[in-house]
Amino acid sequence: MPKYWLRAFAEDGHVLGRWRSGAEHRTPVRRAAVARHFNTDPLSEGERRVALETYLDRHVDGRCAPVLRAVREGQWPLVEGRRAVALDALAWQVVRTQAFRSFDSQVSRHLFPALWALEAVGVCEGRLGRPLSEVERLGVFWAAVRAAPDPSVIVDPRSALRASIRAFERTRGLLAAPGRRLVLLRSADPLLVLADSGVSLRRKDGTFSFTPPLLPETIEVFAPLSPTCLLLSTTRAHYRPQQGCLTRRLAAKANAGAAAWCQDAVYRLPSMAWPTRLGLARTPLEVRVPQLTAVPAQQRPGPAPAHPEIRSNELRAILEQLSREPADQPPGSEPVRER
């Protein structure tokens, strides 16, 4: 969680955090929502080891902090250039968190047996030197699904970093899509809490679950910028931005999202009372286990889906670094400190 965002919920440099156990601790901003080496490349050395962290500090947080501060201070609506920066801030906050990493990890774990089985079918055909019949393919597939090892046998410590970069581009594209708009709502009194994920995603049916797909087109992004200021990305027309009033009912929805999307803790102003009837679940959000079926293909498969293009040259270079074997990388210089 960026420190510039947390400071808006602090008094005297401290926030009040509540954990799932119900325990509360007054925490310095510098120690709140911290995960050591979260964006570190574990297979590189020197400056390359913290290339993504450095990029986020210089090209994301350094640009987004003054824009979101201006929004909190009432500079609204945003001109196009600043609106683009605000969309960057929201998109990164969706994918740079422990919540998103948990989602990515759970999806990978659930899909691993099927992917393993597909590989097994190809290996079997290669060894036999002929294509398998439909019956044979299904037999090999289901046998491999049942015999699939634990996903930990194939360890790629960089996959989560690559996933966040690619997901940023996809999320940014969704937030900038036609028909979607930013709405800013304010209240006179402090009403909002902040999850350690920063933002929450609310579905059309009012739920905050991880599944089905994480980012359907109708998703609403709730971003509390301060205890009195809520930024929304939405496709819905019933909000009235000209009024800009954050009601207690809508604040309760935003707080419910914070409680659902937090990984460990929810933070608030130390002088603010915990919202009534707001509870934290005993465990973080979980991806529902999919039901796996397999039938013979009725037609030839189409082209595999492609990842969105990485627009930033610097970010594209980092993704390439995270996709290469360590032996291909030149030695780096002395490491830099992470934020």
C-alpha cells in the first residue's frame, strides 16, 4: 500500500489498524500494510533486483501522489492528463496488492492439474509418434489430472511479478473503456476506512467476491482517498457527480468492500470509531474451485489469447527481465533500498 495513500488516514503519523482477530493497534504509517521484498526480483542482483519497485516509486507513486492529493483538496473534475494519472493509480492499486497476488496464486493452483494433463497428452503423442484418438486423449487427460503433483514442483518465483504487470495493462484498459466514468463523492464527517489492499471491486449483484472473473465490464472500483473522500470507477448512471454527496449508505458499501478485500487489516483515523455492523471475515477472499469437464473438441482451437501490449518502454523492459533466465542477465551494481 503506497504510503502517500495511507497518510490521508493518519493522525500524528499513525493509523489505527484492525485485524481479523478483532485486535486493534495504533501503527506508524511507515509500518502499515508493508510486505518485505514484495516487488523484488528474486533471481537478479543489484539495481535490477528492485527494478519494479523503483519503477513504481518513480513513474507511478511519484506522479499519482500529487494528483490524488489535488482530488482530495477539491480539484475536480480532472483535466484529461490528470485523469489518465488517476486511472493509472487505480489500476496499479488493483494489481500491486497481496489480495491480487492471492487471487493469482489460487487461480494457478486450481488450473494446474488441467494444464499438467494437457502437457501429458502432448508428451504421450510425442512418444507414440502419432496423434491419439479422442477416446485415448480423454483417457490420458483424466489419468494425468488424477496423478498431477502439487503445483510447488514447478516453482517460478517471478510469475507473480509478471502477472501484476500484465494485469495492470488489462485493468487500465478496462478503466478507460467507453461508458465508464470516474465519480468523486464527499462527506462532511469521516466515514470511510481503508483496507490494506487500498481499493475494492464490487460486482453488479452487490458482492465483492473474487469469482467469476475478477474484472467483468460492469465491475465498480471503490477507492477511499481519505476518510471523507471516495473515488469510484463505474459504468452506472445513477450516481450524480454534480451533487458529489457521500451518503452513509454508500460509505457503508465502500467499507464493506474494504472489509472483504483486505488481506490482513483495515485502517482508519485513530480518532474515528469503527463503523457499526462492520465485521471482518475470519479468512481472506477465496477463489471458488472450478468444476473441470473435458469433451472431444468439435472444431480446431482458435488462436491463443494474447496479453495486452505493454505501453511503457521501462515497464516492458522490466517484464523482459522477469521473463529471462538469470544467466542471460548482466551483473548489476549495488542494490538500492526499497520503499
